[in-house]
Amino acid sequence: MTNPDGAPALSAKNICKSFGDKKILRGISVDVAKGEHIAIIGPSGSGKSTFIRCLNLLEMPDNGTLRLDGQQVLDAELKTPTRSVRSLRKRVGMVFQSFNLFSTHTALENVSLAQRLALGRTRDESSTRSEELLKRVGLKDHMDKRPGQLSGGQQQRVAIARTLAMDPEVILFDEPTSAIDPEMRVEVLKVMTELAEGGMTMMMVTHEIEFAKQAADRVMFLADGEVMEMGPSGQILTDPENERIRRFVNALSGVI
Amino acid sequence: MLDPAYILEGLWITIQIWFGALIVSTVLAIPVAMLRRTKNPGARFLGALWAWIARGIPPIAWLIIIFFGLSLGIISAVPVLAAIVGLGIVNSAYLGDSIRAGLDSVPDGQREGAASVALNRWDTLFRVVLPQAVPVMLASAAAYSITLLKNTAIASIIGANELVFYAYNAVQVGADPLLSFFTIGLVYLAFTVPVGIIARWLDTRVRRGTVKVAH
Amino acid sequence: MQFVLDTLVELIPGLWVSIQMAAVAIAVGIPLGFGAGLALNSPSKALRWITITLVEIFRGFPALLTLYLVYFGLTNIVTLGRFTAVMIAFGVTTAAYTAEIFRASIASVPKGQIEAAQSVALSRGQITSRIILPHVLNIAVPPIIGIAIITFQGTALAYAIGARELLGTAYSIGMIQFRVLEPLLLAALLYLLVTSLMAWLEILAERRVARLTGTNGNRVRARRRNRVGRQLRRDDRALGLAEARITP
């Protein structure tokens, strides 16, 4: 499904979302180029999580459009049917803050389940692929363990493998390291860095400033449901012009 | 059609069996719960054995054994009495657990606290322990009383002329079975639903209370 | 002594009928109960209310009455054998008792797991069968065994419509032999035996759940609670107490 005119991998226009009377997103737009990595930062309550969940339609936007590789996949006003919701999700991966592994399945089954059920791969194909991916994230010896037997860092790597198994065009990360003990974060960040270097298109909500500096091409700063600033990560994270962003970044980097 | 006057008559017998069995089970359950809370292993075994036998045998089997199998004088001769005794035995096992759970729910600190201000055993039990334990007991005892009420229907099988007995006989002489039995069912619901609501209400209150104590 | 042995041998076919009755009632009741549990978690208010009404009716009716309702009531429409009537009546009763257990277990599936399943493009049916069902089966087995015990004991009520199950067999042996008490006591002993066996299975299942879900810290407390309150909790569940709470 290559696109000759080099359309963005993911394009979101004017995404709006309210919960009851509360407006969480006030029209957010972004174009993510193929192979680009965008970090989304911002104070809590700014709508980062809601925005990234809208991109996978875990929250249905009230308004706005989504395009994947130039193809329109959602026009919120037209109420797209479920079938296309599922086909969108096959193409957009999601990694959650609390991993959300299927607790009744082993690591291997977690990775292979959707390959069989959603992509229609055979049992053999999916297991081979899953083993390969689990090796790649460094979990060769933990394939038959259940989520309860794994550390947070290990669970998150299984979750990343689960997403990779779908061969997504874009992967969304929703604070992937916030629920993990600090010493275990490194291994997850390492896997994410490798993914980024491999050319995967990624959008990540994160509080890891150092990681974002290295891995992200652009940074999107959200406040009160709007994009306050968007630009190259070096500029925004090292020397932000906006005073509010400066204070936020300094606080996260531990600079007083 | 069922005659309302007969329904009321049947209901009156049903209520007699229900309350009678409640009284019998309370009288039996208190010593059973006491036995199971002592430190003496023999006594605890006896208590557990009673509970095991009382609820391991289906209520209907209890009634048949008491009414047809044993010769307990008047008890084995009058169906209502046999039902009261049989259902009382079964419910005593459950009620014994309610009592035990209620007493267990009072933290040891409460008894120690009472001892530290020199309350005697009697005052400790009635002024400190029971006021906290009784709501817990009542919540599950109320729920068990619903099972007991439903089990009173079994008394019809040994000929106690309660609600189901009346409906069964009416059907035998030509009343519409679907309508008759359903109507009688609604009479039971008129009791089980409100008691169930009370039990759930007590249960939530007790739970909220426990949480407060725990923190 | 010979009489006791002979009676025992004669009781075995009756016991077998009781076990079969309980098995089919449970086989009918569990899928129905799971369906009701799903319906009780449904976003549709109408569906929830219809289900609540049905569950409350069959939980509030004495099982004997439901049996009469089916056996005598449905004969106007179709002729039912005793076994079929027992299957329908106790199947429905079992479903009503298990509905709450299933509702609570389904509601306890972490929302994140459903979202994760959605994010990898599983369909609703796949999410129900591959994510929700295994979770429910894991945690709901012990209380379901508790209900199965109630169902097994309930099959003795089939005696009232003249079925030749354990109690009915014991009674008729007594009538023929003019010795009523011994066969009845032997039948009671067999009920006690099967019930105890099931209760033991329930304990094993509970340990398994504790192993699968429990953390070490909770285990000691859980075991103590189990000892005191297993029976209590079992009946609480059947009655809709404890975690079983219908909130429309």
C-alpha cells in the first residue's frame, strides 16, 4: 500500500473530544511522516492520553478526521462502522501505560493470539513470529510465563512484541514507562530506541525527557486540550522559548 | 382459580413453619457456634460434625427421615412439626456460621479494650462485642432466612397444608397449573424480595462499617 | 448387615439418576447463567431489567414450585418426561443462581485487557470468548461448584414428582421391605458423600484461583477466611449477597 505522493503515515485533523460538559480536546491536528517519531508531552489533564487513545479509536472523537497513508479512515461526523474501526486497529498499534497483557494467557499466547484471530495467520506462522519477536525484546526465556510471573519491564516488552506482531504502520505509546520501576525502565526504553532506529513510525506520550531528546524528531506540547507548541525536539526540550514549557521541562529533568 | 381465602390459610401455615424453624435453628445454632469457637479440639469436631451432617443431607431427605423414618412421637405425626424440626436442623448449620462470622468480625482489640477498663465478661459481651457482632450476624441470617422460607415449600411433600400444598391440590382438581403455581410463586416473591433488599442493605452497611474500623 | 449391603446395591442406580439429573441441570444452567451474566453487564437498560426480573423470579421461587410449574404447567403445551422437567426446572434455577456469579466475574475483567484486545483488532465475539471467558472460568469455578452442590441436593426434590432418583429409590425400597429408616439413612449417607466430595473439589479450585491470582500477602488471610466462611460465601453468592449485587 505504498503511496507515491509520500502522504503522511498518520494524519489527524481537528480532533475534538468531550466527556460530558468537559472539553478534553479542542481540535488537535498533526501529520506524522513515515518513519517519524513524535513525543507528546504536557502536564496531567492536558489531554495527551485522550488524544493518543483517539488515534486508535479507543475513544471515539466527537469531531475530526483521521487518515492513514493518505486514506481516510475516520470522519467522526459520519460515524464510521465497526468494520473499518477494526481495520484501522490492525494498522495502528498501541502500547498501554499498564501493559494490559491478557492475564489468562502466557507471554507467547499474548503475542500470537491476535495474529491468528485478527490477521488469520496459522498457528505455526504466528508462533514462529511470536518467538522471534520475544527474542528480539530479550524475553527468550520467559515465553511460557504468565503476566503475573513477569516484572513490569518484562510485561511491557511482551506488550510491545504483541503490538509489533500485527505489523502496524504506526505504533502509539501511552506513557509506556510510567508504571515501571525506574531500574526496569531502561530495558523498555532500549527496545523503543531500537524500534525508532529501525524506522518505525511512532507517537509516544512520555515523561522521559532524555529519551525524548534522543529518540523523538519532533515534540508536541499539549496544554488544556490544545497544541501549545510543536517543533524539533532539540529546540523544545533543550531551550524552550515558552516560559511554561521551560518550567515543565526543567521540572521533569530535575533542574530547579 | 385459586381462592384467596385458601391462599391466606396456606400462607399462615407457611409462616408458622418459617418462624418455627427459625426459632428451632436459633436454639440449636447458638451451642453449635459456641462449640466451634472453643479451644477444645473434641468440642470443635462435634460442632463441625453437626454442621457437616445438617447441611450435607438435602432438606427434603431430612423431612422424609423425620416424618416417615423415625418415631419421634408427636413430631413424626404432625407434618408441620416435622417440617419445623427438619428445616430447623438444616438452618442451624447456616445460622451457626452466621453467628461465628459475626463474633469473628469483632477485633480482639475490642475485648482487650473492655478488659483494660475492667468490664466483666457479661458487660463485655453485651455492651461491647454483641452490639458490633449482631449486625454482621443479621445480614447473613436474613439471607439464610430466605433460603429457609423457600425450603418450607418442601413441607407440602409430607402433607403440611401450606402454600404449595394448597396449590398442588387445587391443580389436582382442575385448577390451571401454570397460573396456580405462578400465583403462589408471587406470594413467595412478596417475602423474598423485600427480605433480600433488607439483607443487602444490612450487608452494605456492615461492610462499610468494617472498612471504617479496618483503616 | 446383609440388608444394608443389599440396599446399598439397590440404591446405586438411584444415585446414578441423581447425578445425571444434576449434570444436565448444570450443563443447561451454566451457559444460561453466563448469558444472563453478560446481559447484566450490557449497556442496554431494557435488557438488564428483563434479565434482573427473570433472575429474581427464579431465584425467589422455591425450586419445588419451579419444578411443579414446569412438570404440571407445561404439560398443557408439551408432554414432558420427569427427567426433562427436572432438567428444565433445575437448569433454570441453576442459571438464576449462577447469573450473579458470572455478572460479578465478567465485571471484574480489567477494562485495560478489553482495550488491549480492541487495540489488536479482535472482534466483540473474539473478546468474549478469548479474553472474558477464560478470565471468568478462572475465577468463577469455585463458587460455581458451590452452586452445583445446591443443584445436586435439589435433585432430591424430583422425588415429589415420582422420579426414581436416590431419595425416591430409597423410599420405595423402604416401602417394599417394610423397613423405612435404614434405606433412607443410607441414601442420606450417599448424599453426604457426594456433597463432601464436591465441597473438597471446591476447596481445590479455590486454592488454584488463589495461586493464579493471589499475592503471597493475601494468601494467609484468604486461607483463614476460607476456613470460616466458605459455606457462608457460597450461600451468600447464591442469595445475591457478598459481591453478588444487582445494580441496574
